[in-house]
Amino acid sequence: MATFHEQLTENQTEFINQQHFFCVASGAATGRINLSPKGMDTFAVLGSNQVAYLDMYGSGNETAAHAQNDGRITIMFTSFGPKPNILRIYGKVRAIRPNDVEWETLSPHFETIHGQRQIILIDIESTQDSCGYAVPKFEFIEHRDTLRKYADRLTEDEYNVKILSQTESIDGLPISQPS
């Protein structure tokens, strides 16, 4: 049976801190719903009503486009260990870029990683715990370093060209460029 809360509970925060993996789902009023797996210890609980994750350069920038268009987001953490649990965080999202005023306040919550693009800031509207009884058990081995290695090969100028080339979502929604 699912249990809803208006904010993160202490138990949910403890659960988040034990996870190595989370998924992000976002969408606009029309078009595709984007679902992305995340890792690399890039998630931070900022308070009972706010969380954030460090977003890395990748194949697209759907969350930023959806933030500008609709702003809805769902984060999901799933236990793959002995005690089953699924935690969903529902909220409104904003993309904070390195030149934005909030960057200086938020960036200390994360390791600086070459290839970081923005911080995705989520204002929590509600959370939900559910059983996770059908989720298989897996054992965490380690984080992949492939994205870090890829980003480390790029100069700052090459990286900036890649970021600036992402001007729209896969559904054609505009993505504002960093100032």
C-alpha cells in the first residue's frame, strides 16, 4: 500500500542516503516523457521540502527543456537490497546553471566534476513510499567512470560548444542557453 507525505521524512532521507542509483522522469504537456537513470553520488537532500542533483552533460537536456515548459518532475529511488522499498518524490523543477545566482549556494553540496552542466533543483510537492516487493535484489559493485573519462578528454572550449549545441529537446522544445 502506498503512503503519501507532504515532505521528506527522516526515514526517507536515510533511505536516499543509502542509494547509489535514482531515476528522473519529466515531461511537457505534449510529447515524450523522458526517463533517465542517474548515479555518481550526484543527489543531495537540501531540506524536507527541497532536493537537487548535479546534472552532467549527456545525449540530451530534456529535464531543462521540461523545466522551462511545464516544470513537473518525479524522482524515484528503488531498493535493490534485502528490505524492499520504492520512494517517489514529486515536485516542480528548475535548472540552475553555473552563471545563475543560486549556483554559489547549491554547488557546495556536490563534488565538482568536469562535465557538470547544471544543478536540477526540485521543490517537493509530495513524496510516496510503496512496497517494492516485485523489485529484484542486486548488489552494488561500483559507479561507472565512463562519463567522467569522456568529459575529462574535452577541453573547456570543446565542452562549452557541446553544451551550447543543445538548443532544443527531442520534441523541439527550446532550451535556454547559459548566459
